[in-house]
Amino acid sequence: MTIDKKLIVLASFAASNGKTHTPAQIQKLLFLIDKNIPALVQGPHFNFKPYDYGPFDQSIYTVLEGLYQEGLVEIIESGQTWKKYSLTPKGQELGQEVLNSIESKGREFIREISMFVLSLSFPQLISAIYKAYPEMKQNSVFRD
């Protein structure tokens, strides 16, 4: 199976068993996958740049919008200026297929990093990324 941007997004979401993701969680999750296991997922898939809250790639939102159009992702209005995202049952099924096609070492990393990202508050997540990747802090508006 050839893993493209759409499929790595689905696999990374599937690893959390249907949990909802905020934009920051999605950005950091995909950043950590691209940074740590690119060879295991036919990546890197995105071009992350230091931004207001660390690594960011606008194209992730284009991918999510496409997945929404295909009925694979739900976009949830959060009452904030940002939206939340989760997989539809069809998206979870396809994401799980992609996840299962990844070598076990990569699959385990994606599961672990997904749970890690989802377990942290926004400030904890941003701080953890900056601690591990200080180069991503250079354009930050976040002060910890």
C-alpha cells in the first residue's frame, strides 16, 4: 500500500480509536510521525515550519477538508475559532487498514505518540514539542 498524505492522516487518527483531535494535536502528531519514523510510513509527508505554536503545515487542513468531502472525517464546531476533527466509521475502518499495513515498529510508534499527544493539555503539548525540538520555537507566540 502506498501511503500518501491522506492515508497517514487516517492512520494517525485510527491509532487513537476514534478520539477527537484539536488542530494543535493533529499538527504535532503528524510532525512527530514525520520527524521520527519517515522511512516506516513512506514520508515525510508534510513540510512543517516554525509557527505561532510550533511546527505547522497549512496543507494538513486541505487534506482534512478532502477527507471530510469523502465522508471519512467529521469536522466538529468547537465553539472556538478552531474546529475539532474525528474519523467517521468509514474513516476509522480505512485508517485501521492503513495502520495495519505499517511495519509493527512504526505502528507501535504511531499508537504511542497518538496517546501521548492526546493525553497532554495544550500548554503541556507545546512545551513538550519545544523541549524536544527547540528549532520549532523560533516564531512562537507561546510563552511557557
